[in-house]
Amino acid sequence: MRAEAILATRDLTIEFKGFKAVDGVSLNVEEGTIHALIGPNGAGKTTCFNLLTKFLTPTRGAITYKGKDITSMKPAEIARLGVVRSFQISAVFPQFTALENVRIALQRRRGDSFDFWRSESLLRRYDREARGLLEAVGLSEYEKTRAGALPYGRKRALEIATTLALDPSMLLLDEPLAGMGHEDVDRMAELIRRVSANRTILMVEHNLSVVASLSDRITVLARGKVLAEGDYKTISGDARVVEAYMGG
Ligand code: ADP
């Protein structure tokens, strides 16, 4: 029996002047899994993410999270439910250190006023929690480094730490490995695996070997529609998927 879907879409569709960028997509992301959304350029992956986080409003269809209809919710309300997209917070402040950035994200979650800078005990509490998050993403040695001076891969890891500070139950990762060299790819893949231990992850990613090794389930989009769905073995053996990539 299939596990319950934590995030689901039914017939999700958006039209731009008659062009359906996402066309009747029904997606079931099961709780606790890593689910990848892949497909050739222009397939509708980013538009789909924008619909899920409500940066776009669907022309038709519904989105549910934990059984609750979230189709007409605002982005901030969805974030409060625990669905957080990594780039929403990729506003990492370059002039602040890694530790300060995570501390600011923690403060935003709690909604404390910025007076916490003046409260020694509150500051110590945030620092403890922020250090824990930096350690979780392998950035302990960079806590005093300004975010703007971090190497690219480390900066992406800091984005993950600031996302985790919001305590999401579901993370939407938009091309988490984009622009990374081998070493950073391996490190980020390991981080995603670790982060997924107690969260659900939906990611758009082009690196198919990492998608293959990380994902429990993969949905292939092409021309706005679901072309195939299953584990990597299933979808990589699907002639339509191969053709979509070759032709894409
Ligand atoms: P992917 O992320 O899979 O590369 P996108 O979701 O970015 O694909 O785009 C899917 C299709 O929708 C593309 O053909 C793109 O040109 C089109 N599209 C996306 N956003 C808009 C928009 N705001 N207006 C018109 N067309 C759009």
C-alpha cells in the first residue's frame, strides 16, 4: 500500500496567454521521501515550484498539504505551515558572518524583535542553536566568515542552514547542485540525504546521477505534463523519457 501523500496536486494547470506551462499535473509526494522533479528545459519544473509555493496562482487544479487545501493560501502562510523553498531565504546577507546569518533566520522564525541583539542570554541561546545548525551543514569552521566571502558551495550550505532555521517539515530545493564542482556536489548530496532524515524533500535537479542516488521517487515532466513517474530504474528505462531528453 502506498504511504499517504504529504503534498499533493490534482490537475494543476497554469496558462500564460493560452499556453499551458503546467498542464494537468497530479503529483503525490509521500511523507519522509526525497522526490525529484526532472525534465528537459522548458518542461514546466520551475513553474510547478512557483505554483506550489504560491508565487503563481493556478488557472485550474488544487494543491493539498497534509490533507489541507492550500491552493488559495499566500506564500507566507504556506511557509508557516512548514513548506519552505530554499531560495525564499537565499537572501543570505553577505556582510554578516555565517553565524549571524543563521541567528537572523532563527530570529525571523521566532518573530522576536531585533532587541535580541541587546539581550545577552537570548543571544547566547540563539548562538547555541545557530552553531548546531552550522555544524549540521558542515560549516562550523566558517562561523566567523562573512557570508559574502564564503566559497560558492559553502554559501549554498549556509542557505540550507538558514532554511533549516525556519524548522520546515517540507523543503523545496530548486537546483541545489547547480554550478557546483565534484567535491561540492558530493558534500551537498550528503547534506540533502542527512536533512531528509526527518523531513520531506521535493527537488528540481539536473544532475541525474545524484537524482538517481538520492531520490525515492521521480516525476518526469515534459511540455507541462507528467511523462513518467517511479524510481530511477523505472523512469530511466522508459523510452518516452529517453526521447524527451534527446529531443529536448
Ligand atoms: P523548466 O523549469 O522545466 O525549464 P519553466 O517552468 O521555466 O520550465 O517553463 C515552462 C514553459 O513555460 C517554458 O516554455 C516557458 O517559456 C514558459 N513560461 C514560464 N513562465 C512564463 C510566463 N510568465 N509567461 C509566459 N510563458 C512562461
